[in-house]
Amino acid sequence: MRKPYQVWISMLIAVFAAAASAQSFRVQCPTSTLTHPNPAGAACATNPTAPGCNNTEPPYYGPTQFNAPALGSPSGTSGDFVTPVTGTVNGAIKCEQISGGDGYSTMADGNQLFMFSFGPLSGLADIAAGRPGTEFPNVFNVPYNQSAAPANGGVLVRGDPASTDGATNGASPWTGASTGSPFVQAFTWNGAVGLSPEVSTVVNVANLMEGPVNATTAPGATVPGCPSATASANTVTAWTDAPLGLQVGAPIVISGVLAEGPTPTPTGYIGSWTISCVSTGVGLSPDGFSEAAFQYVETDGSGNAITGLASDTGNDTAATVTTPPAIDGHVDPRQIMDVGPMNGNIPAPLFAFDEDDEFFLTLTNVGMIMRPDLFEQHTVHFHGYPNASSFYDGVPDASVAINIGASFTYYYLAPDAGTYFWHCHITPPEHLQMGMVGQLYVRPRQDRVPVGGNLYTYLGYQNGVSEPLTNPNVDLRTVCNPATDILCSETMPAVQTTATRLAAGKLCNGTSPSGEATQPEYVYNDGDASSCYDVTYPMQMHGFDPNFHFVGMTFNPELFADMHDKYFLLNGRSYPDTVAPGPQATVSSDGQMHYSQPLPAIINIPAGGKAALRLANLSVAEYFTLQSLGVPMHEVGWNAKLLRDQDGNSSEFYTNSVTLGGGEALDVILDASDDGCSAYLGSGCAAKLYPAGKTFYVYTSNLDMLSNDAENFGGMMTEVHICNSVTSDTYGNVCN
């Protein structure tokens, strides 16, 4: 007979299990969605990079095609959704996780500044190497202790990745880094911090028996809706205290327990199995209780039936049944609180994704160690970004704000290529000045055109001018028709060219330097290669007022009217730190090294090549002017819009300086090819003006900003290095 205290224990276990699962920290990175479903029959779990599995960026062959809405499609929904046709889906899924908290940064004069800041909680190795931390699901959804080469016994430690890398304080902190060769990081994992497999279902199995359920083997026992007397000799029936809540075909794990007697679970039952039947109602167990039930068929690894197992009935607890541990967004908060606090970055973690992607961004508010009196909420606002819903816009009046100890996942669909930026929208003047600012850029579909494809033709595909036979229907989400849409900027060029997508190893000018490890890409869908670049460098312009930061750290009221920047920064650094390779580390109040300023600002350009500078001014106090001494600037975009009028006429121009106000973004190409000089010096001019080994400078023309507070040399300046070829297309590359 079931004893009353056992019933109470079961109830208490259920209550505590529910409380444990109601944690505040969560993270989301689905492997498929309605917009990006996994192809039918594709084994994405075992072959995650197979075509269509959302872990690689598919080539662009034409607009996505859609099935007609149908009741009950896709399976498991109420239906009437417009679903994409397999094989025509464009884009993929990308994910990133960040923390909202505090940290320190080191200025070029050695002064350390306290910051309110965002830090990385995924893509840690990539961010430290100067790359975006935006990852595909098969990278993001890998817990740290399942990584290929876990350091520190599979446990993340405070300060990671800097702690595992053995970083030292200041610029170029990687021990053993040498000029001309990139440092090999010890920390190589890019998954989500805290992500942990979860057992979502745990149910007590009161009775277990193998074989037919009949008047001889189990008098009076029933299993509604499942084979009873006709059950095979290796069919196991399990009666449970509560419904399992799983369907036929679901995997389960039977674990042994020690029941009264003491009677252990017979070992033959223990293992992983697949449900073959679930009772349609409450049945009667062999010991006379009304219980739910399910069945599974026992076979060995060769498919042979396992028979002859003794029944385990009448002991109240025969075993436990669980779902296998699975990645479902469950987070171990200990890892978050080991890595998240004091790991703030300036700039904040970099986001980069492609047109047609779905981007899932999780913000986790870990609180501020240095300001425990502040219960600061945080948000993420994509400045100037065309969000479909204000719910994910990050403006707290129309969206949500994230409290300390909580997480929220923002959702974005990438509609328009270009350079944007993002920031916290809680008391913006304070949080922006204190460092809660970052960059993002969206890569165009033109980057995914197959090699040899005519750019004009493929721009026509997405704009709805003409469609290929394989993708005959227009995708209204990408159509650019100036007659009906005055905001459409990626119009067809007025003059049709023969520009085609070039292969890897070539430059935009068509040459193939020895050792070149890049492939020409584009800032926008231009249709004529006018925004072609060989290397790209996101560059955040910002300023810090050290007095404001000190007051913000020492519990004093902040005087916004007196805010005056004294450090003028490119990617969070002043010269000469801007040209120090690798991340910059700062020892924080927790005694650990942290990568505080991961992005350098060195501009390496292959000889005859082009470098796209994705510029954004995130200052709340200053206009900034940047000028290039020697290498001309080709301005191709402003605030994520291609400089082209509605008739397709280019309004791009060459200049040697640009000025940005706070909240503006520009796309300029440093043009070290003949395109930038042949108009007045003739063909072959680039080889004479910009030979490999030469150094140029990009700097502000505001002389008072060429300083590091009291030091009269430094400030907003960096170097341009002309190389024979380069090892990759962004920060972390080196000259060959």
C-alpha cells in the first residue's frame, strides 16, 4: 500500500523541481524556424552543415519561393502559415549572447576608467580575435564542457577568455605574440556561456514488467490504448505516478533506484529506449493504483529482443523515467556569474549577420559589482534599424527593460544591408557615455552570388525586375521599386556593367596576389561592384570623460552639463594603442584580467586593394572628423543607405575627410587601387602611390582630439599598412 508520507514526498519533489526550472537566466538559439525550416529528411542533428540546416550561409540564386498556405501546415501548428519551398530558402539563423553590467578599460596614458558596459557571453574566442561574436546554432549551442579541447577541466573561470589565454595587462596582452604572425589562442570555444543540457521531464515509475499484461502476469492491471495481452515478450510496460507528457517515438532514459525492501531496479530495464505506446487514459497498475502508463520495446545493440526480465511491482518506486539531457535554453547561472560580471567591453560585442538571416540576441543583466546600489535595467536598441515590431526595439517606453538577474532574447530579421550601431536605451546620455555602445553590420545578398554571376542580373532578381526559371516568383520582402517605395535605395544602377562575382584569392581589381586569403565582397547590393572591398574594418568613434566616469563609480551625482570628453577613441582605444594587435586587457576589481577592448584599429590593405571602413559616431557630446592622409576615401553609404538616387544614378564621391555627428554611420572605402587615382594620374598610379610596405594615417583633424587627456600626443588616430597580401579580411589579419 502507498504510504501517505511517500505521496507528500512526491508532491514536494514536484514543487521543488518546478521552482528550480523557473530560473531567470535563459538563452535562445533555435536550429530551425517557420522562416528557416530544416529540410525534410535532412539529418541536421548528425550533419549540421548540410545544405539547408541553417548552419551555413546558402548561395543566393534568386528570391525565396513560398508554398500556398495550407491548414495544418507546418506540422504541429494550427496551419495557414506561408512556408518557404525547400531549396530556395535564403539566409540562415545566427545567435549571440551578451551581458549587461560593468567593467574597466585602460586608456593609452595608462589610466583605468570604470564603465557601465556590455560584455560577451558567447563567441568569446572570436570576439577576442577581433571578429564578430555572431554564431550559427551548431556553434552557439555547444556547452563549454562539451567543447573539443576544454581548458581548466571543462570549467569556465573568471576572466575567461583572457585567463585561459594567459593575457597580461595593457595592449597586445597575448604572451608570446610576435610581429608578422597571429597569436594562437588557448581559448577557442565560441558557444553560449552557461548553456547546459536540461532534463525537462522526471517521473517516478511505480511498476515495471516485461511481456504480456494479462490475468496471469498482472491480475486486474490495464494499459488503455496499448497492447496488453497481445504485447510481445520484450515489450516493457511502465506505470507512472504522473503522466509522462511525451509522445510515441520520444526517447527516454530509465534509471535505477533502491526501493523498499531494499529492492533495486533490475539492471535489464536500465538504459535508453524509445516509447512505443502511451496509454490513452488512466489505467490500473499491478498493485491496484490508478496510474498512467507507457510502453517501450527492449532490444540490444544488434536489434535482438531482450527477454526474461523479472517484474518490479509493489515497491512503490521501481525506477525513474526521464527525457535525455537536451539543449533547450536552460542556463547554469553559476557560469554566467563567473564570467559575466566585470567583463565589459568597449566597444560592446560586435554583431554581424547577412540579409535574410534571423538573428536571436540574448541580453543577460548580471548587475554592476562596483555599483551595488544601482538596480539598473538595460536594453538593446538597434539605432536606425528597420525593426518590424517596437517590442524588440529596446526603447523601454514601447518595449521591455531587463532587470538584474534576468534574460531577454531579442529577435531580428535582417532586411537591409549596411552599417548600424546599437546601445542601451536606459538613460541614454549616461549609459552611452559610460560605454554601453556597440556596432553591427548587415552583409548584402550580393556577397552570396555564385562566383561568375553577373551582379546586375542578380540585383534584378531580388528587386523584382526579372526572375530566374528556378525561382520564378517575386519575393515582396526584397523588391526595390522606386515608383512605389521612396525609401528603396538599392535601385538598379543607371548604367549596366559586366561586373561579376569574383573568386577567392582575387582582389576587387581582378588581380591575384600571392598568399591573398580574402574574397571580394560588397558593402551594399550595388549591381555594379561600386561598393566592392577586399578587407573590412568596423570602427567605432567615441569619447570618454574621465571625470564623469569617476563620479559614476564613486556614488556621486553626475553633472551632464559638465560632460566633456578628454579621451578620443577608435574602437575604444587611443593612439598608439589603436595599432597594437590583438585585444587589450585590463585587470579589474575582481583581480582578474579581462579583455576590455578587443578590437584594434589597424587597417591592413593588400597592395592595389580596397578597405571598407564601417564608421559610426557613438559620442553623446562631440562631432568627429576623420581624414585620410594619402589614401582617398570613397564614400558609398550613409546611415545604411547606398548613395544612389531613385533613377539609379550614383551619388558616391571621393574625399579625404568625413564628419559624423552623434548617432550617424558612414560607409567609406579606403581606395588603394587605380580606381582612386587613375582619373588624374593614369593607369598604374596605385603601384606608385601605395606600394607594399608603406604606412599612411587616418586621424581626426580636430587637433585637441589628438591627445590622451593630459598627454599631448595620441587620441583619435590609427595607421594604414599597405601589404603584399593579407591573411584574412578583418581585424586579426597580418601582412604577408
